[in-house]
Amino acid sequence: MQWQRENFIISTDPTLLDIDFIHDYLCNHSYWARGRSHQMVVKSVENSLCFGIFAGDQQVGFARVVTDYVTFAWLCDVFVIQAHQGLGLGKWLIECVVSYPELNFAKNILLATRDAHELYRRYGGFDRLPNSEKWMWRSGDNFIQPE
């Protein structure tokens, strides 16, 4: 799928994604994926629904949705590079993700953020997790990276 606004395009076409760009941002600039290996980025992109933001041929943003396309989706790895922040691209990206037809099924779309709660609330309809006492997680501290 593809959306266009002024000189920008958001696309779910995986052949348009710049893996080196995505890896560089996640590994070197994000707080949540610092140090993630190139191979891990490749595998995660291959196994997810991805949204790239493009200014011409240059990728300037990204979002990834891990989903089974039936019951669950997890929105993660969302970013817009600093040079393109303040243009509403992050807001537009979230709107495109939550309006994506194949995600309309999802009873639960989860995400975690340190500092963008209002963005996700206003443009994606997200809210704090109710009944959080029901949810559990397993820490990745003992995670073995794939070779």
C-alpha cells in the first residue's frame, strides 16, 4: 500500500526499504535498539509488516508491525530522522499504520514508548494498558543473538 502527501510517500513495499539506513538509526540513534545487529534488523524486517517514509528516493522514517494478521499486532521501531521531524510525518505515519486494512482485525495493538505517549494517543487512538496486572513479559537479558 502507498500514501502520498506533498513530497513524501509512505509505503509498505519491502523492496523500497533501505536496510542500512534502518539499521544505522536503530543501532546508533534509538534508545530502544542500541547495538542491534545488522542481521537482527534484516530478520526483523523480513518477518514484519513495515512502513517506510520516503522523500524522493531517500528514506526518512520507519515503523514496524509484528503481527499474525489475525489476533495481535505490536507496533515498534517507529522513527523519523531528526532532519525531517516537525513536519507531521510521525503523526501521518501512525495514522497510516492504524488505518492499514489488514490490521483492522486486531483486538490488541500494543506498543511501548518512553516519551511519545501523546502522539500515539492523539493520532493512533492508543491508551495506557488497562488491567496491566494480567499482562506478563519475559526479559530479553538472556537473549542469544542469532548467527
